Amino acid sequence: MDYLKAKILSDGVVKKGNVLKVDSFLNHQMDVRLYNEIGKEFYRLFGDCNVTKILTIEASGIGIACVTAQSFNYCPVVFAKKSKTSNVSDSVYTSQVESFTHGNVNTVIVSKEYIKPEDRILIIDDFLANGAALTGLIDIVNQAGATVVGAGIVIEKGFQDGGKKLREKGYRIESLAIIDSMNDETGEIVFRD
């Protein structure tokens, strides 16, 4: 996606510790035009997979997943919560997810009423680095006995091994921009072709 890569190059900021700051257009302030293009591209990639639900994790994936759902005939979007609230039943799927960005571990939950064995789940997220969030979401889908049709990732850090490990396990992962290297001193970002 040329528009996405152009936004990363023009507005992304490389920080120490392999952090790419894209909050001006992706995960704090949202470029809705970009989100629409992302949703259309995920539909092009997964539109023939009979997706019944889209699954993401709070918070950054929610907007992307909701806009993407429009391309999938407004299928429901479910998001894994990072904390249990009083309005969530005790009947939940749980998984442990380590956050690369925040440096902590969250127990994420999804109510069992929202993912059923007959569901065909497309997982959507903004980033793939070490694969912890995606692994946790796959675990939840597997607990439900549902099917993971694939994962749509906006930005993958190809120099980290999360995507490689999950692809080796047989999961279909489609990343719209894969970064092979970043330099926090020069700001240079190199994409995989």
C-alpha cells in the first residue's frame, strides 16, 4: 500500500528500542481516509474467506477493525479487553499477552457469547512485532473452537520474529507494510519489497 508507506515515511518517527511512532495517523489520531484504504485492502486479501467476525485487541486495533468491517458487509467486530469490567460475564476466554510497547503482561478476555465454534475469524491489528498479541488472539479463537482464517496487520516489523514464527505454524498473515529495518539516529525506514 503506497499511501500507507508514504504516511509512515513522512509522519512516522523512529524511536530508540525499535519503536515506530505512528500515532499522528494510525493509533492515536486516525487518518480515516487511510483506514478506508486499509479496510478495502484487507477485503481484497480476505474477502473470499467467508469471514463471520473480526477480532482485535484494545485499543489501537478497534478503529481499524471497525472500518475494515464495513468492507466485510458490516460483520461484527469483537475486541479482546485488557481488563474485566462489571458488565462482562464470568464466562470468558482468556489469554496472556505481553505488550512490546508498554513492557507489561495483560490478561486479555473475550466473552464466550461473542465467539462460537462456527465462526470464521479474521484477526486485525495495527502492529506485529514479537507476535504476542496475535498469539493471544489466536489462542482465544482456538479456545472457542472457531477458525482463524488469517490475520491482517497494518505494519509488521519484519526484523522481529513474530510474523515468521506464526507463518511457520501455518497461519496466514497479510501485512500491508513490512519494515526490514529502522534507524533511530537517522530516522531511516527500509520496507521489504
